[in-house]
Amino acid sequence: MWNRKMIYSTVLMVMVFAFATGCSTTAAPAVQASGSQPSASPVGGPGNVQPAGNLAIQPSVPVRSLVVVGTGKASGTPDVAYVNVGVETQADSIQQAVADNRDKMTRLLDALKTLGIADKDIQTTNYGVYTQREPAPDGKGGSGATSYHVNNQVSVTVRDVSKLGDVLDKAVAAGANNIYGVNFGVADTSKLQAEARTKSIADAKARAESLAKLAGVTLGDVLAVSEVIGGSGPIYESPRLAASAGLGGGGAPIQPGELEVNMSVQVTFAIK
């Protein structure tokens, strides 16, 4: 009986093996789509690969060009002024020096606001306290009297230049004993910049035409234009004027002069 079971098991194993072998998959041959381009031959490298269709690769031809930088300037009358005013006090005690400075500075700020200066146009730029020791009177070493100094400075923006003289007068009358750094500007420089930029383009074209004539070539189209910016922006030129010493009789004699805006552009022209 056991011999018959062994025979049946052997036959069954043979049948399973034959069935598994017959059902194994074989890789299908690759099919190339109709009309596809034949693969490039590796011989000779990528240089032997031909583009599809009738496209032909033409060698690049360098474009001859002429590069110039043009400059232009525009002038305008300043309509805003900037000035630093302050109060410095001195006393034998630091408490007295601070109190005196506070009182005088309060009067100064009130006077500025009475003239129509807005809070946003008044900004503290310096507040300092220092000690000054005099040498000994006998010259044998040691130290003499000690005094304390307090300095408070504010930057003031005057948006009506015609009032600058009155501002300086009233500041001195209120106790200001430091005035310096009077400068002028234009609140909105966009029009001056546009005018200077237009002149710089015209200047660049004139320079290019002159150079092309000297070189015996003809100017073509403009290939590139870029604005040349030195530092953080366009260059503004304005005289730095200090307040005159004569602060009476209708305001300090202040001359705002003119403000210049300089612009530069770089232009690239094709040449024939």
C-alpha cells in the first residue's frame, strides 16, 4: 500500500512541474513604431546625429556692436530744507545741566510746532551728557572745577523753504545755540529724473553716431539699454549752505540755489 502512495506522489510532482514550465512567460520582441527615426550610430559620437525633418543647424554669427554711456542732467528749485538745531547747557551739577536743557529744548520744540512744523518732521539725532574738568589753578597737578554739559539735537524738515529763515530765527530765540547742516532737496524728484534720463538717451545716441562715423560703420538697431546707477540711486548735487550769522530783521538770509539730478544710461547698438 505504501508503494502505491509513493508512486502516486511521484506522478503528481511530475505533472505539476510540467504545467509550471509550460506556463512560463517569455519576453516579447520590441516593436518599432512606423515612421520613427532610426537610432544614431554610436560611431563618431553625437556629431553624427542628424536632426529630424529638414531642420539644419547653422553656425552662430557674432553680432558686431558698439556700446556707449550717455549722461543727462536736470535742474530744479528745492522745495524742502533740512537743518539740525539743538541746545547745549552747562552747569556745576549734572542735575542742573539736565534740567536747564530740558526747559530750553521744550521751548525750542514748541516754537518749531508754532511755525507749522509737524511732529513727523522733528527727529532727535543726538542726546549726550559729558563732564569737563578744568586743570588745577596752581598747575601742580590735581583737577580744578568740574562742569557738566548736556547736548540735545534734533533734525528738522522744513517743507516750505520760504519759512526757513523764520525757523532759524525762532529757534535761536527759543534757546537753540547749535545750528548746522542746512541742506536742500526736492520732495518729488520723479520729473527731474525723467528729464535727465531723456537727455542721457539723446546723449548716448549722439556719442554712438559720432563713434560710428569715426570708425566708418553704420549704426543699426538698439540691442540693449540699461541704467547706470552709482551707489544707491541717481546722483543729486546741491550746494551745502550754512545759515548766515545775521539772524535778525525778517529771517536769516538763506539762498536755496538749485538742485541737479544726474542720470546715466548704457546703450548697445548693432553696427553694419
